[in-house]
Amino acid sequence: MTVRLEVSEGIATLTLDRPDKVNAMSDEMYDLLHDHSHALSADPAVRAIILTGSGKGFCSGGDIGNMAKTDLTGSRARSKSRHRTFLALAAIEKPVIAAVHGPVYGIGTSLMFACDMILAAQSTTMALSFKRVGVVPDGGSIFFLSQYLGIAKAKELVYTGRKVGADELAALNIAMRVVPDDALQAEARALAAEMAASATWMLGLTKKMFQFMYTPTLEQLLDYEALMQTHVRLSEDHKEGVAAFKEKRAPRFQGR
């Protein structure tokens, strides 16, 4: 399985487990995360959840190899299918902790942002790297990032796609704190145990209150995002971005 689930003492740990691809998201991973999110949400024995990654990084983004293999109809259907994963993860009425390390790129940032709290290992580097392959940010990353930072700073990180290290993530109040790599899982477990011992019914309802603060809703933004992504997936720049990534060279975008 490319997403492992372990449950112990009221804490569920979801581990992205495709280390040979630095946990680049495959269709199977989206489906498994969706199914696990629904199951954990409904399981009264689970009171807190950790989302993390195996190997050298949390998530390097989407599976670039499959990006160009679609048409107009297929692209929109794929976006809608993947969006249900982020909606399910964000809708869990229990504390969800992202324990991240190494690369957190592209769609990996969206997975991280969909969680309630973020612990970052010192090795963490985040990049809204969507522009490298000529696609709009997806998975609700603009929705989440604007909540963390406001629109101006969110634009800077999306437009530049620059890498942000762990210390800057903490300075931006994205990561609640930075910990040594070898302490990440223990720190995440301790935080999850604290959450699990709390009044989790109250925390779940409080989570819903936070979600009511923002318009448009995540669901509305994801619908619009799917439309935009459908268009850019057909562009010459996207095809060039994918080709450049595979050939390990700088892309030569032409704005069309």
C-alpha cells in the first residue's frame, strides 16, 4: 500500500509510503487517503491523527509522469476526483497533525495545509512549485495559504515558487514549531496524545467554526480550481514544463 495506516492508543498515523518517488501523489494514494479520512472520521476509537511521509521527504508533489496523459474531459474528472481527498481530510472533526520533513512541494503543500497543525523537521523545505510544470496551484493550496499569510504574501510564494526552509515556515506561523529530524515522530506523537486526551468533540466543533470564517468555501474554490486546471493542462507551457522536468532542464515557457 502506498498509504499506510496504524492505530494505537487513540492515535491514527497515516504515512505516505512511496519513498522511491519521494511520496509523489499517485491516483491510488489519493483514493487511499480519501477512504482512510472517512473511516477515521467515523471511528470513535480514533481521537487524533498524524499525517506524515516515509523516506527522505513528506511529499514531492504530483506524479509528473501522468500529468500530460489527459484531455479536457479527463483533466476535469481527475481534478474533481482528487479534490474529494482534500475535502475529506479537511472535514475530519478531530485534530489532524502534519509531521513533515524534507521536500514539501506542489500538491504536498496542499496536504500539509489541510491539516490543523504543522510540525516541521529541520530538513523541511516547502515550495509552491506548480509553475514549474505550468499548472495552477491545486488541492486548495491558495485557499489554505491565504488563510495563513494573507493574499499578498501568498502571491509572492506562489508566483516565485521559491523554496522556504523550516525556520522561515515557523517565522511565517505556518509551522507551529521546528524540531530535529530524529525527534519529529516523537514530537508529533506527543502532540497527538495531548490532543487525544482533550475534549475532542469540542475541538471538532471548533474546527467547523474556523471553517465557517472564510468565503468562498473550500468546496467552491476547488470547483473553480478544477475549471482553471482543465484549461492549463491543455497549454503548450504545461507540456513544456512536464518535458523539461523529465529531461532535467530548465523549461522554456512561451506564455501559451
